[in-house]
Amino acid sequence: PLPPTRAFSLKLYTSDRRAWHLAATVARLRAAASRAPHLVSPPSGAAVFPTRRRRWCVLRSPHIDKKSRENFVMETRVRGVRWAVDGCGGV
């Protein structure tokens, strides 16, 4: 009988606005994983998860002027890669 096959998945997070950094990392990861001998299937394309946005508001002054505020946004982009690994080897 064949050994059991396991799935290996990886989530990559970034808060950088330049999304090509994340795409380049996924491409390098897929290239390295495709050369591995113990993979049953090649890595899938990057699954795009929703971008998380955290928003908050800060008063500009420590004094009484509450109408003067600054708004900030932090975006977190998430990509996922998944592939199958045989039960015998390496990972």
C-alpha cells in the first residue's frame, strides 16, 4: 500500500503596501518546492485572502480640541500556498 499523503499549507502575511514583495516571495517558494523530490503534487497558486484593515483615530492635541483628529489605517495582506507531501520523506 502507498504511504498516506499529507497536505502542507503556508500563510504569508505582510503589511507592506507593495504587493509585489508578497508575490515574489510566493513565486520563490513555489520554485523551491517544485524542485523538492518528496512532493506528490506541485504547489498550488497563491490563494488570496481578504485584506484586513485596522483603523484608529488619534487626537492631534492633548488639550481640549477634540475636533482635530488624525486617522490611521494599517492593512495586512495575506496569501496562502498549499501542496501535498508524501508520508515517507522530508518535511
